[in-house]
Amino acid sequence: MMSKHTIEEILAPKPEVKPRIYAYSINDVAHKGLLKVGQTTRDVKQRVAEQVKTAAIKNVKIELDELAVRDDGTVFSDHQVRVALVAKGFENTELEWMRCTVADVQTVLTELRTGKQLSGTHHETFPLRWEQAEAVNKTHAYFHSLWREDMHAVPRFLWNAKMRFGKTFTTYQLAKKLGAKRVLVVTFKPAVEDAWQTDLENHTDFEGWQYLSRSSGKNPTQIDKKKPVVYFGSFQDLLGRDLFGNIKANNEWLHAVNWDLVVFDEYHFGAWRQGAKELFEGEEEGIIRVETLLDDTKKFRERVADLQEPLEKESNFLPITSKAYLYLSGTPFRALASGEFIEEQIFNWTYTDEQRAKEQFAQNHPGDRNPYGALPQLRLLTYQMPDELLAVASAGEFDEFDLNAFFAATGTGTSAEFKNKDDVQKWLDIIRGAYAPQMLENLKTGTRPPFPYSDIRLRPYLQHSFWFLPNVASCHAMANLLAEKHNTFWHEYRVVVAAGTSAGMGLDALIPVRKAIGNGFDTKTITLSCGKLTTGVTVSQWSSILMLRNLKSPETYFQAAFRVQSPWSIKNPNGDNPNEEEILKPICFVFDFAPTRALRQLSEYGISLSPSEPNPENAVRDLVSFLPVLAYDGANMTQIDAGGILDIAMAGTSATLLARKWQSALLVNVDNDTLRRILENPEALAAVESIEGWRALGDNIIETIINKSEKVKELKGKAKAGSLTATEKKELTEEEKEYKSKRKLLQEKLIKFATRIPAFMYLTDFRENNLQDVITKIEPELFRIVTGLTVKDFNLLVSLRVFNTEQMNQAVFAFRRYEDASLRYTGIESHEGLTHYGLWNTVIARESPEDYTP
């Protein structure tokens, strides 16, 4: 376990580095017409002096000293400069010496800066990291285990891997190990094409492989059929039809190929179901839809029930054939919770895994280049706003600061304005340390809290930042406010509004950001967005994100946060040590101004990362050991541990919200596989039929749901083949509507049973035993009276996975912690001498009040 960070470590200084290419000449016969071309991140004169002093050389002249940075901010090396010179016909006489002129070097530098890439050179030689090799081996073994049982089986596998895992390179290595000659990559985010092409064309392992896409300009019918080929296509394009409903002519060849491996990149769970349109929504609309869904219990239940519908075969929604399917996702929670993929079909690589690997490599290989070294560690800083701002926009039972209300705005473009403009201006003054009442308070206390744009340690990380706002109007309003004449502090930052239709879709919205940032060393920028650029893009220079909107989904929150976790480094900075790496961004920051909501997101994210960990506090502790949290309470900035995070998160939770955990659709499983297990077990069927209100659902409801869903599946197959009669079309609509309605009614009855469990918790006085033991061994009769089920029947349903025990552990944990904290607040100790909490099927240690130090 990683040791606790100090505040100074959390606010670590940002390195000041500028990568440079230099060239010098030596005025003697041996070096006539030659230039030494090298690189450094230090002062060029000092670097050259070190070299020539060692060799006792005189008559040295530095001929060139320029930034080694492209227009998009990426760095190039002296090696690339020399390769480009050789490609032009200039001689590399030895090591770093070139027979050329200064003008020749300057020409190559201009080509490299303006984006002229060395495509198809296959010069990279790096190997798989251990976790990448593990993903390849586990997937390969799973595929072959199914093929051994049935040579016609079509296996499916999920890589739940966060950004920077190296999914493209690792996928190609899997394809190579499988002996795949025809690989189709289907993406829901076409912006990721560059990585797929670069990895294939630049690595020596894929010499001879061919890359195709709509933008590659190559005719797929003219490729060498003996060599492996990768085709990259978008989900939207491949599913697109012409005016007559036929497959697009340019895609017909794809459907005639028998693919060896089909890869779904940036995959969202249930992508081809009824909700597939969310894939084609803009990032802004998609986030609004997800947040609205999480706020509506009825819609959320319906969504979970929809996701538990039988999964269509891939060939049903995308008319292609393949020997195997690989799914790549960085936002796994619902996919993992729903059971579409079982444990043997999943490889996990999370933020915690990554940071632990980074720490362990440094310990085990001191002095070696750390392959994870450039992946910055996140720090979360939360700030309690002054009372006068809290009063402007606080809502709910606990008067939580409502960021959406605070940053609400009206109008568009230059006419957009905040509803609370004067208060937003005060907030701007606060974050740069210029708010008069706060400055006076600081003088009285003798402390100066680290606000983002005022603290000397933080400001370098805000040179290029991302501000995540509620909507398009607030983005434009913020740009207008920052540009006002009196806000001179903000005028040194170039503000880019990446919001609304005027900003463009996908990669188009990234172009102005790249242009504003430039090389990233001599510029300052603020990118304003309410959803665009929060997925599938990499901007190395972004080092901080300001969360200025309410988010209920941990996936959305951390997907946005990970935008600033992209690496920014220079390998071999001085051109003389390939194992050296200059890290330009060792850490990165998330700044949040609604502390309770932020810590709730963090706790839910930590728990979701470790679904098999029975103790939620351990899961959060594991995360915050690699994601330190500082909280400003209006007077002091302190570091918070896992227990403190959960206490604060629970403090912003009411009994009503806790009760909603026991009304969650995630507590029960109503997919066809679970229903079949019930149907095939007479005792289980009798048990569910004894649940209150079950008879009202009608006779044989489980059998009806399964049969009707199979019938609908059959009719949909005929519909896609174009052979559905008018009568069958009507039947399809009616059957689908009926069985979906019945599945949701069944789900509601099971949830209603789950809601009885909190009542049992109130009535039982056993706190140190896990709830399952209390039910089965200590108070079974009380449980039967309260819930209507016998212990035997309940155990049977749990064993058949009708109830989700991981979700129940979390719900019991929240109940115990909230109950204890609420009573302690009133001066009552719920159970004297209590040392442990019993959760659902595990027991955890309980901290005493004096153990907690804020």
C-alpha cells in the first residue's frame, strides 16, 4: 500500500522543460562540411560545452538552436531529424554527424513541425508490457478453449482498459498471435483512427501488414490477398444504407469477406439495442441523457430491464461473419454489472492498476526507464465556497452547492450572459486569490489556501486547462465574462469555446484547441466545454480540469477527468540515453467546487473499480492511495483518507436516498439466463411465486417472457431479411411491447421484496454479524415475517443470482454508516463497544469516532 502523501508532495512543482534540436560545426579538416545534430532539454550552450570539453575540441560553433516541437505540441527527436536527412540523400557519416548544411537541417525541421510524418517506415521496436501480454494471452486462451469444444463457436471478449493501456498495439499483437489475416476494426468514435493506422505502419512486428479505411485512398479490391489486412471503419458508416435501403456500394466488399477478428473500439454496452441512437448523439446531448436517466428511478429501471434483454448476435445488427469478436471499453461499470460478459471473458486494467504498476516498476527497476513513468497521477482538490455564494445556488435537503444553477446562463454567442453574473465574477476572483473578503480572512488567520490560479505550485498546471460547464450558454457566457475589459488577469489566456454546433463535431472541435495551444510551451489556454472533447481525444498539454457542473454518473465524471491524465514527456531528452525520459507532466489536477458531490463520485468510482471487494472502504482506500484528495473547508486545506471520504459522501445522503439504493434495479437480475435458472428449479419457482403480489402478474409469467422474447428475436431476424408480412410486423410490435412490459413488472416485484430488507435491519439488534448470517442463523423467523420468504427459499434465489450480492453489500454498508453517523451527530452511540459492521455477506472493522482525524 502506498504511503500517505504530504500536501507538499500533492502540490508537486511542475518541471520547466523545453526540448530543443541543436547543430554545431567544428572548424577543422576532419569535420569539414559536417554538422553534429543533437537534442537536449537543457541550455544548448551548456550541453555543447559539456560534449566538446570531454573531447578537448576547439573552434566549435553552434549553428542552430530551435524548439523540437510540432505545431500540434508533440515532440520530435534528433534521431527523426537525421532519418529525414538521410531520406533526402544526405550522408550520416557516423553517430550524430551529418554531411549537410544548416539550411538542410532547417528544411527538415520545418517539415517535421508542419506535420509531415514518416508513414510506413516500421521503425518502432518496443515490446508488449506485461499487462498487455496478459490481455493477449488470456484472450487467446479463451478463444481456443471455445474452439476446442466447438470449432464453429464465435467467442466474444471484453478488454475493460482505461485510456493509455495501448489498446491498438495490443489488439494487433492478439491478431498476430491468432494468425488472423483479415481484421475489421469498427469504432463508435471515428476520431481514433490515427492511432490504429500509426501503430500498424510504424512497428516492425507488422511489416507487410496492409491498412485500409475510407480515408486511406487505397482500393480494397487491389490489395495483396496473401498479406494480412486491417480495415478501419465507423459504426455509422458500416450500418449506413443508400436511398433504397441497401448496403452502401463502397461497403459491399466488406460483407463478402470472412473476417478472422472483428474489433469494436470505444464500445458502449448494449450498443445495438433500442438505445443505440445514443452512440450517434453529440457528446453534449449524450451527457444530458445519461444524467437525466440517473435522476429518474422509473427510466433507470426501464433502461436496466432493456439491457437485460437477450443480446442479438453481432451478425444480426452488422451483416458480416467473423471467427471472433473483441470489445474495447474504457467505461465498464454497467457492462460489468449487467453480466453480458462473464469473468472468463473480461480483462481489466484500471487507473489503480496503472498507478500501482508505475510505483512497483520504480521500486523494482531503479535507474531504468519506467514504461508507466509518463502517466501522471491525479490529485483531487475540492473547495467549499463562501456562504454568500452558497446562498445563491444551494438546493436539496443538505443545501448542496448546485453548480448547474450557479453557472446557469441565457443567450448565445456574444449575447450569452450568466444569470448570476456578479457572483460568477466573485468566483473568478476567488480562484485567482483576489476576492477581498477572502484575502482579509487570510490575513487574519495567517494562511493562504491553494486556490487554482493563485497558488504558485498550481499555476503551472493551469497553463492549459479544461473547464467543464453545464451547457452551451454557460460556455459562451464564461468566454464573454473572461474577455471583459476589467478581467485583465484572464486576458493572458486564450479562451476556446468547444461547445455547440458552431464548434464542430468530433475532431473538428479539436482543431481550434490545437491551434490555440500550439507547442504548449509559450502559450496559455482555457478550453470551455459542456461535453465535447470529453471522450476519445488526447491533448497532452491539458494538466487540469475544473468541474463546474453537476454530474451524477461516476463514468462521465472520470471519463472527463482522465482527459487531463494523458502523458506529456520527451524520451531520450539529451539524445545520449535512450533509457532517459523527461516527464513534463508528473501529476495532474481535478478541481471541484461541490465537495460532497465530488467525494460521492470518488467513492462510487472506487467501489465500482473493485466489484469483488466486499468492503467498500477498502476499495476507496485503494483508489485514494493513488489519487490523493485535499479538501478546503473554508478555513483550512486538509488531506482526507478513505474513511473521511465516505463519511462526507454519506453526510450528503438522506434516508430517502439510502432507501433508493434498496429500490435500485441493479439489485436484481431479470435476464433470460437467470429466468431460465428459476424455471428449471421447481423450488426456486415456488419461492418467487410466494413473493407478495406475484400472482397478480399472471400465470407462467417467466415462461411467457422467455418464449415471447425468443419469438421477437425470430421475427426481427425475418424483418432484417426483408421477408416479414404485414401481419407479422403487427405481431412483432405487439409481442415486443407485451414481453418488455412483463419483464419490467417482474423486475418491480423482485425490487419490492428487496425494499423489505432495510426494515429487517432496523428490527434486528445484531450489528457485528453479516446480514446473511443474521437472516439464516440468528433471526430467520423475523426475516420470514418481515419479507414473506423463508431463509431456505431466499438462499436458493441468491445462489441462482436473482439478487446481486455485491450491490447489496454496498447498500448495507451505506445504511450502517449513515445510521451510525446520524446517531453520533445527536450524541447517541448506537451500540456501545461495537468494533465491526456486518454487511451483506462479510464483516468489516469499524473505526471509532476518535480514530478519524480530518
